[in-house]
Amino acid sequence: MNLSATSLTATRRRSELELSAVDTVDVLVVGGGITGVGVALDAASRGLSVTLIEAEDLAFGTSRWSSKLVHGGLRYLATGDFATAKESATERHLLMTKIAPHLIRPLPQLLPFAPGVTMMQRAAGVVGMGVGDLLRMQARTPRRVLPGPRIVGARKALRLAPTLNPRGLRGGMLSFDGQLVDDAKLVVTVARTAAGLGARILTRVRATELRGDGASVEDTLTGERLEVRARSVINATGVWAGGLDGAITVRPSRGTHVVFDAADLGNPRAAITIPHEGSVSRYVFALPQGNGRVILGLTDEDAPGPVPAIPKPTEDEISFLLASLNRVVETPVRRDQVRGSFAGLRPLIDAGAESTADISRKHLVKQSAAGFINVLGGKLTTYRRMAEDAVDLAVSARGLNALASRTSSLRLVPVDDALARSERSDAAELVAEGVPVTRAAIEYAVRVEGALTADDVLDRRTRIGLVDEDRARSFDAVSKIVAEALAV
């Protein structure tokens, strides 16, 4: 696919919105998170005509608030959910070897054998990582992609995670998993790939009513209301799904992360895996990122009540994460070292469990009484399989003429070098001191990746917004560049 075919521009949005008001497509997808764009790609790759509508921006909701892991499911093994763990390992294999190897890298993860980690937790970790490696082999993921687990000594453990407390450290268990360069980037890249196959990707278009044959929608930029007709409709709105189908009972679970400068944790080369006190199935992870940061997460807390547009971490959750990390490090990390924090809501299906931590991460694909299809639950790693199942049901339920799914071998479009594409002499200038994002990257976000506002760029294309200070220092410059790029 050439770049113009996959570019999501404001001009393309306007023209495709006009077309969506007058014709009938095979599949209307509602929701622009990872599941929704995955559905759009699966359907478009089968030869179906597709329109996707999203009330806000791509990756506006849960998809941008993940731990950025493409993982094989250590936690699911620990709870005996082998089916979910196996599915995760299979989908991880496809993502890392065929679909998106340019967006995922292997991440070393260290379970330290430290005084704060009990013998039972060490044993459970060793067994779990060993079984996880068996699933890796079953999925046929080569060791050059994901090396096998092994026990390392204290010296090696400290080289990987210098902040660990050396007193009483007996080495640790080293394993490997997949880490996304960025979760929001994955969403945008899947959307661009779908667009290259003819899918219409329409952000700032809100569904006010869903039916089996279409939806009533509003263009939130202009206030215009219109009807979009479709032979099948798939609701992929995640934690907001119940607002479009009252029969759905979603039980949101809040997962919180905090952000540090990597230097404050000794610039770790591996993620630190810390079991919850008294648990062999729940963990906190200190995850090094590629931008000189570390994110520490995550929690699993019930989040009843109205679903907020942007969830907020609680101080109790932040304190819990810091206390978990401080059990294994030499110098306690202070609250004032936290540079930022974020929280996402998992769209779990309420099955009456006492705690959201006990709810299965299996996904649900089911036709509603109104005739549209709901897809929710699951997790980021298994988005492709969720999408395939949703389109399979749409094809059979609505009698669509479609090919078999081919997304298991369909590679996502590349992410181009923004600097190489820009002809401006100031393309390499940073948007703010100490913020490693160039003017060219902002222009690319607008002209290729569908950004329409400074918020889109700050919060979902570059992730500058994860640190409030960086966001404030960059806002004016980014707003100006966005306006200039939209005017071209």
C-alpha cells in the first residue's frame, strides 16, 4: 500500500463522511479503539465495504492506557486459565512474527529473588514462566524473537535492574515478553492499514442510536446529524457498550500506572516483576519505555458508576504501586518523583465475581436483540482474534458475501520516518526543550495519522501528555503546528 492510500487526513474524513450518508456499507463499526479498528481491518481485508465511526479520536479510551505489553498471559497461567493463556501466546506470536514486528520488541522481565518476594511466589513464578515458555514453543515463536526463561545470579540481576536492593538478593528469574513501542500507535497503524484496503475511518462521529441496519450519528465537529446505513453493525465501544445496548452489563475495572524518569530507577534494562503481597497470580511491573521513562503498574479495582471520558488514578492506587516497588528496591521511590499517572478501564463482562481481578479476560461476541453485534471483554493482545470472531458472526448472521479472515498473516503498514518525509528546514526542531518530539512528527500525525487537534497529538500520537509538565510546555507550539498542517 502506498502512503496516500493509508493516510488519514481531514480532507479524506470530510469526503468519506459525505459518502457514508448516501450509500449502504456491508459493515458499520462503532468504536475506534484497538478492537474496533481490528474489526474494520478484518472486514475490509475480506472484501467487505466498511465504515468505522468513533465519537472522539482513535485510541481515545482504554486502548491507550495499557501496560503496552503483548504478553503470553503469566497471570492466566497462575489462575489456571490455560485457554486464555494459550490464545494470548498464539496471538503474541502472530503479532511479533507476522503482523507488527516493526511495532513490538522483546522485553526482558525479571522476577527478583529478594526478601520481599516469598519462596512460594518465587516457585510460582519459575513454574509459570516455564509453562509460558512451553506455550511459546507450541505457538512456534522462535527463540530469536523471544528467548527462553532462565535463572540469573545477583550480579546479573543488578545489571538489569540497578535499583534492586542488593541485601538478601539471590538473583532472579529472567523471562521475555513482547512490548509495544506504543499502544496508541498500534491502534492508528491498524486503522491506517484498514483505510488502505478501503475502510472509511471517521473520528468525531458519535452514534446516538444503533440498529441492526445502521445508526443515527452526529458529526461532533459541525453538529450535523445523519443516518448511516449498513448490512451489519458491530458495537466495539468497550466500557461504553452498555450505553448503546442496555442488555449489556459491563463491570469496568480500573488499571492505574505511574510514570517516572528512568534515571530515578537506575535506567533499568529489564522490567521488574513484583508479586502482590500474599498473591501468586497478581503482579506489579516496573516497565522501561523507549523515551527515558519507566511506567509502574498496574491495579485492578472496581470502578462502578458513570464511565468517565478520562479515568483518574486514586492516591490509594498510587500509594499501593509505590509500596509494591519499594519492597524490592534499595532506595525507596518517593511520591514527589512521580512525573505523571494514568488510568484505564477494562471492559469486563460482569459474571458476579466478588472482585474484578477474578473476572475472566475471555471476550464476548454476541448479537443483540436489536440485531447489531456486540464485541467486548478480552485484552489488547487478543484484539485480532476478537475482531475475527465478530466479523465471522456478522457474516453468518447477516448473510454477507465475504472471504475468510486473513489478518493472521496480514502485515500492518510501516510507520515512516517523519523527518525523512518533511521538506522543511526546521523539521528536526523539538517542540519544547527536553521533549524529544520534532516538528516533523507533529506534521506526520496530522497529515498521515488522522490527528485533528493538539490534544490528539499530545495525548494519542506522541504521548507527550503523559507528563503534565511536558504537556504544558509543548501545548502552544503543538497547537500552532497542527493548525498549519491542517491548513495545507
